[in-house]
Amino acid sequence: MSKSEQPSLVHTFDSPMPDFDGASILVTGGTGSFGKAFVHAVLQKFQPLKLIIFSRDELKQFDMQQDARFRDHDCLRYFIGDVRDSDRLELAFREIDIVVHAAALKQITTAEYNPIECIKTNVHGAENVVMAAIRSGVKKVMALSTDKAVNPANLYGASKLAADKIFIAANNLSGRGGTAFSVVRYGNVIDSRGSVVPHFRRLIEEGATSLPITDERMTRFWMTLDQGVHFVLSSISLMESGEIFVPKLPSMTVCDVALAMAPDLPHEVVGIRIGEKLHEVLITEADTRYTIEIDDRYVILPAALDGEAKVRGAWAGVTPIKDGSRYASDTNPDWLAVEQFRALLGTD
């Protein structure tokens, strides 16, 4: 398929949905882009007993409380805390059914310049979430990961890979009937903080005469924030324990993103930044022996000690994908057209 063709796979990821009515849910990093969108979706779709926003920034929590989307909901609670603080996590996790772990240091350049701080939050923070969840009897923990954790080229990606390993291995600690841990891994979210989209938008609003392009060949997977939220919700419904859920997403070149946002502006090639990849990978060749495919996503199953995938429960009988294949943004058969990207931005 050529890059100008319509993608054959455009998923809403809204089925199946978990039953959160009467549940107690906690979101780490709940004041971030994903956290606020997730909380808003839960409030619209369900009637939870408690919905706790756990984060370390009191101003962001105050601003969130003033937002009309989050006012007048008796189930909402705001906890100041840091995932680096295991004692605070354990207190916050008491009587919680579901934890969605979205807290992380995510800026690639910041992580390179402050490596120890990145490790404290992304790696030690993951360990703290695991231990607090097990000790508090949380039923399910879903951790958010990133395509940058696959064959990482920067510390941020490496720290998220370590976090993924911690969450999957945590199922061995919790034991049968204990806390279940799984991971969702996806690509660039349009308009999230750190995405190139708000960067381009800011430059356009400031009257830029060109847009900076790191490399004309660069490709990325793309999804909307709503898709990300629905993907996490449906993955929580599907999870048993130890899975890494990967959505089927379309790709797009960064040049086409710039063209969609500012068709009249020329591009200035500025070179790839330190730790940046030309293309992103969501499933490696090594992962494929453990990976199965369902309608709108791939599921990387946990490996047993003998190196075989743990195929059990709902995944029994599902056909694995071709061994040795790879799911990457440059070889992806599905591509977003410029007009489609404009529609996602709401500018068509």
C-alpha cells in the first residue's frame, strides 16, 4: 500500500469496556494529558465509587478541580504524592480496585540531562507501584508504556523498558489470585505534551516562516488521545496478567504532519536529535514468538521460564503472528493521508 492510500485499519478501541460502576480507581499522573482524558471518560461512562487523581503538582490539581468537566463529581479525590514515595503510594492504594499508572518523566532531552531523576521516577517508581499494589490488595494494575521502550535509543526509552519488565515480572510476585499487572504500549498521541503537533502549532501561531523537520524520512505511529483512553479501558477489560497490549495504528511521515498543519510553509531540515530514532517499532522480531493478533490490537503474552508463551484463558486457541516479523512505523501497511490527519486535528 502506498503512503497516500487510505488506511484499512482505523479503530476506536471502545470494545469491550470494563465495568467500573462501584469500583475504586486510582490514576498516577492523573493531571497529565492522558490522566485528565482518562478521568473524563470514566466519569462519562461509569459511576465509580471513588476516582483518585494521584500526582505531585498541587497547582495542576487545583486547576483540574476548577475545570467544568471535573466539578460536581462526588467520587473524585485528589491525592498529592510522588511515585518515588512508596509509603504514600501504599496509603493511597488502600481499598483501590484498579490502578492506571501514567506517571513518568517523558521528555527525552530532560532524561538525558537528568538521568538519575529519570531512573528514580520511571524505574524505582514502577517498583514502588508494584509493591504498594501487592501489599494493598489492588486487583488490577495497567501501566502505560511507549514505543520508545522498544529497542531504546535514549534513557527515557530504556527506563520505560525496565519499567515494563518490572510490571510483567510482578505477576510472579503477586501469585495466583493476587494483583494482576499488564502494560499498554502505543505510539505518538496527537496533541499530547511532547508531541510535535503542539510544537508545530505554537510555531505557526508565532508566525514562523518554515517548520523544522529532523529528517524527511522520519515516520511515526499516530493515535488520538480518545483512542488512547479507549485502548487502555478496553485492555483493562481484556487483561488477565502479564500481557503487553499493542494497538493497530496507522503511520505517517513527519513531513506529512507538517504539510497537514501548514501546507504553505516550507520545511527546514534540522537533523535528528540525540536519542531520537528515524522510525519507531512497537513489536520486535524477538517479540513475535509470544505475540497473538486480534481484531484491533496485538497482544504480547508473557514468556514462561522455558521460553514459550503463556497461552491461557481467553488467549487459548488464538493464532500467533508470523514469527520473525516486525511491527514498525516505516513498514506498516497502513498510512494516514494528509486530509485524514487534518480531520483528526479538527482543521479540515
